Amino acid sequence: MTQPPQDHRPEAGENSTGSWHPMYERIGPFYDSSGAADRLGVDEEALAARREERTLLAMRTGSGEWLYPAWQFTVEGSGT
């Protein structure tokens, strides 16, 4: 797959390179850390802080990657 345009916002389940994450079929629409940070307009450090404060729901995969269910993001991008 080719790289998405620089102003492209990843869709739920699509990682920052524009390809689909292998977990999408198993757990439904979600954002990886890069996509969730982009969706919220924050860096990954701020995203991690929100996860630790429990203001965003995240799941950790067996490989240590954090995934954020898409339903918690509004159309404007903000987390619930």
C-alpha cells in the first residue's frame, strides 16, 4: 500500500502508515497510539498521560502495543 498524504487522518483500524492492523478483525475498530494521538491532536506522551489517568480506554496487545477503541472518539476527534 502506498503512503497516505501528510494531511491524512488514519481511520479506525488503520495504522499511521495507511495499512490495516491485524487485530482489527478480532476486536473491532480502534486506533493505534499514533492514530489516537493524531485524532486527539496531541503527542504520544500526552496520549499516554490520558491513558494513565484513565480518561481514555486502551488495551495492550501481547506484543505491548496500545490500542484505543474507536467508539470513544467523537466526530471532532476528542475523546469522551
